[in-house]
Amino acid sequence: MECKNVPIINKTKYAILGILTLMPCSGYDIKKFCDKGISCFWNENIGHIYPVLKQMENEELVTKRTEQSEGNPPKNVYTITQKGKEELEKWMKLPIEHSPERLELLLKMFFAKSVSVQYIIKELENEKNRCLKTLEESLKAEEELSNNERARNDLGYPYWLATIKYGIENSRFKIKWCDETLANISNYKKGE
Amino acid sequence: MECKNVPIINKTKYAILGILTLMPCSGYDIKKFCDKGISCFWNENIGHIYPVLKQMENEELVTKRTEQSEGNPPKNVYTITQKGKEELEKWMKLPIEHSPERLELLLKMFFAKSVSVQYIIKELENEKNRCLKTLEESLKAEEELSNNERARNDLGYPYWLATIKYGIENSRFKIKWCDETLANISNYKKGE
DNA sequence: GTATCCATGTAACCAGTTACATGATTGC
DNA sequence: GCAATCATGTAACTGGTTACATGGATAC
């Protein structure tokens, strides 16, 4: 059987291009930015970023330069090119592709009657706590952004704020749903 | 380079096992059930279902029998085995694995300042309309379920209802967010 | 002395998608 | 006549994850 080495493409590429419009970055920087700045709606895998960056260099969407600094290992810093900016813009104008929804919690809920209710309650409580944590983080991010003079004057401000607001309301809706579902399940148990 | 044929596993397997606890199904039936019953939180690919079913047969999680019926092509109907039920239960008791969030709409919002606002407005309107449609569908599903005598008496009822309610509230939150974001963006534009 | 952060990179693997092949039947 | 539905299946591909290798610096 043949096994070709095919080019690596898509979403990761555009996420990287977008981040590079904000500032030149190393692969490691990109990963950090994802984890700290946009992880509530976007995630990248470090093992995927490096090969994609290499390919993007071949496609001339980015340029690489090596930066030396005392104490730290050398860094490969990537800068977006004009061609890269055009590629990003082209993608931005394309309609969104919705990847098929797959919510494991909901799948388990759907088949929940096959196990004791305690497992479901545990899952719902876990999910609620997870959402409470992200809600707190999102609220902090909102405060930080709206207190940042430079950010407030940036053209991107209303968009950045919108992404944070999404995170906040998303968490709130999920917390409410967990509470209501926990209440319903308990009621149902009593009624049996 | 070597290219091994590795066994196909995971989430799809458990979704199929769960569906087979409801009734024996062919691959095609499973796909239809996903599309019509649980697509708002779970999706399967028909090209993936067949090989996974074959592998599950090898693992003795399901048994196959061929059903002939006039007019239609023959059907391979799969039934869950005791071993399959145990495998499902084992998974049900395991904590949920959250797959990394990747919301393309939010990613585009984050980099939106690099294109004209009209493209973003278009996307937000599309998203809103999509959510309005799924909201309508979810409300219909809720009504149907609560009017179904047999479903109401099933142990699964509160869980099924919870999944639908999730769909409803999820759509509502997204619609609200789209509206608010559209309003904010317009305000910002006027303020410029 | 141990863990974490900094930093890059590759190979193997995995799960899922797309496209294709096949072919009968039903509805417009 | 054409599209859609019923029905099964495979091969090639894609995109992403995990595990590993390397190694210095810093923090507890």
C-alpha cells in the first residue's frame, strides 16, 4: 500500500495567519497565545503548529528569521507576508464551514438510563464547575480588555469584546442548563 | 514508509452501541437516526459507520444478520451483544473527554478588523438564521416528545428531554448573542 | 533533586471525510 | 429523464493528537 506525504492545510493555517497579523511569533508563541488568549473558542496543538509553519514558509505565506537571546534557546520567529495577508483575507470572506457537532456530555445524557443516575449527576456537576471556572476567566478577560486604553482604541475592540461576551453567555447558559437538569433528574427520581 | 492498517475505534463506537440499545439497526438506519434524532449534538459519517460496525463485529460487541425484503436491497441488521452492553456501560461511567473547542465563527470575529464589516454582518445573520431554524426544530421535537405517552413513561424520558432543552437554550443564547453583536458593531461603525 | 518553562521538531498513530462504485426503486 | 431514497462498501486523503527526543534555565 502506498502512503504519500501530503501537504498539511486548513484551519490551523488561518488561525496562525490571523495571529501573525497581531505580531510576529514563534511556534511556541502561537501556542501560548492560543492557550491564554483564545482557548475558550479556539485551540491548537503544538505538534501540529511546527509542520504547518514550515509548509506556510514553503508557500511564502510567512517568512522565518532566527532570533538569539541570552539564556534562552534560539527562536524561529515568523512574520506574515503580503501573500499571507491576502490568503487570510480570502478566507475571511468565505462562508463559515460548520464542523459537525459532537457533544459527548449530551450523547451520554441521551443514553443515560443504562447506568445509575449517580454517574450522570457527577458528570453534570463536573460540567457545571468547569463552566463556572471559564465564566470567571471570561469575566476577568472582559474587565481587562475594557480597562485597556490601547485595546479600546483599536479597530478590533468590538470584535474582541464580542468573542469574550460569547464565552460569558455560553458559560452562563450551560450552568443554568446543568442546574435545571440536575433539579429535573432529582424530581424524577423522587417521583418513581 | 510503512502504512499499517490500524483498528478503527472510539466515540463512533459508543454512539453506535448506544443507538443499538434502542433497537437493532443497519448502518444506514444508524446514519438516519443520527441525522433525524440527535444531529443537534451528535453526528456520524456514513463512510465511517460501515468499517466501525465491521470491526465491532470482530470484537463481538454486535452480531449481524441479513434481512431480505421485497423491493429493497438486502439489509445488514446489527444487534448489540451482552459484551457490547458491558462495553457501553464501562464507557458511560468514564469521565467525559472534552475535545478542544474550535468555533470558526469566533475565530473570524477575532480577526474581523482585517476585512470590511459587511462580511462579518453577513456571517452573523447567517448564523442567526441557522439558529432560528434549529430552535424551531428543537421546539417541535420537545412538543412531540412530551406528547408521546410511551416516551413519557420511559426511564429515558427526563434525559431525552434534557438533551432537547439543551438544544433550545443553546439556540436562544446564540440568537441573542448574534443580535447583540450586530447591534454593537453597528453602533461602533456610527461612532467612527 | 524535581518540576516547570523555554524552545523545536519528528514519527506514528488515530479518527473522520470525501469521493467513488454499484444498483434497484420511487416520485416529480 | 432526473433526482432522491434505499443500501453497502472501499480507498485515498486530511487534519489533528500523542509520544518521543533534545537540552538549557529557573523556581521551589
